[in-house]
Amino acid sequence: MTAEGLSKIIVKGMEEKKASDILVMDLRNIKNTVTDFFVICSGNSDTQIDAISKSIEEQVHKAGESPAWKVEGKANGQWILMDYVNVVAHIFLKDMREFYGLEELWGDAKTTRIK
């Protein structure tokens, strides 16, 4: 599956658990990036953030893709990062997303707002 296809599967997993402010950032035309896509969303609680990450795992599994290479942040519940190598999913509590401002850091990326 292409990185673009995987990003769509990840978006579906986010939508299943009512993630808000979903943004897909295409980093393929930016030099020295570590991945092709960032898929970013917000949740309202640590419980919702955990549910979103589990939904992403389920959708990726259903699509026949490999599990995330690395998952960080499940213990603290404020920001979960799921690294699928060519696509990285970021699931934030709203205030943490504003604090880190990934959208601003990668301002040159082509962005698609889903919700």
C-alpha cells in the first residue's frame, strides 16, 4: 500500500472515534523529512485519545498492513505518536496540540483538512 493510501486508512480510524480537527500533511516535497505524511488529530480526553489510537490499529490491521513500527505516549495520554515509517499519526489533547504547533513547524507542507 502507498503512504497516501495508509494515511487514508489512518484518517478512517480517527473518524471512527470522532477525532476532531483532522489534518493530513504531505511532506513528500520537503527536503530532509523523516516521513511522507503526518496525520494529526485532536481528542477531548485521554480516554478518547486512547480509543482513537486503538481504532487506527484496528483499521490498519483490517487493511492487511503491518502494525506501527513504534508507538509513544500511551502512558501519559496527552499525545500519542504512531510511527508507520512512511506515515506518522499524531493524536493530541487539544491544548497539547496548540502547545507543540506541528502545523506551524511544517508550514511548507501541503495540507488537507478533513474535519
